[in-house]
Amino acid sequence: MTYDDQAILSEFQADKKLGYPLLQDVDAAHVKAYGVLNTDYEPGHMAYGIPDPGILYIKADGTVGAKFAVPGYRERPPFEDVFRIISEHKTK
């Protein structure tokens, strides 16, 4: 999911022959709803709408099982933490 224009998404999807849809997040609605909006950019800035980097674990029922988002772009959630928490969710 991205804030990019639908034409850009369609071209990228065709060029890369992706087997899944790319979704446009108009006005960063989903990024805001998940609470991962990068606040370094104000509305009107070309980068407004980008999320903090991270991972959302979406369970089979469509709910968010865990959210791993960190401010900035230099650091990412440690995969060991992600795998541990997801494994704990699967055992519940």
C-alpha cells in the first residue's frame, strides 16, 4: 500500500509482473489508522503519507496481531523480536 498515484502503481505492477494487487492509500488514511504515519512531513509535501518503517502482522481473520513500527528510516524492528511475537500469537 502506498500513497503513489494509481497510474504509477499500475505501471509498476505490470512491469514487475506482480501476482498481488498494489493498493493506493488516499490521503494516508490507512497509515494514519494504523498509527504509523511518519510525522517528519506535513500535508502538501511530496513525501507526506509515508509510514514509519516496520511490519504489520495481519492475522488470518484480518485483524492486526502485532505492529512493529519505528520512527525514522535507519533502524528496523529486529526480526528475532518479530518472529518471537508472531510465534507467541500462533500458539494462543
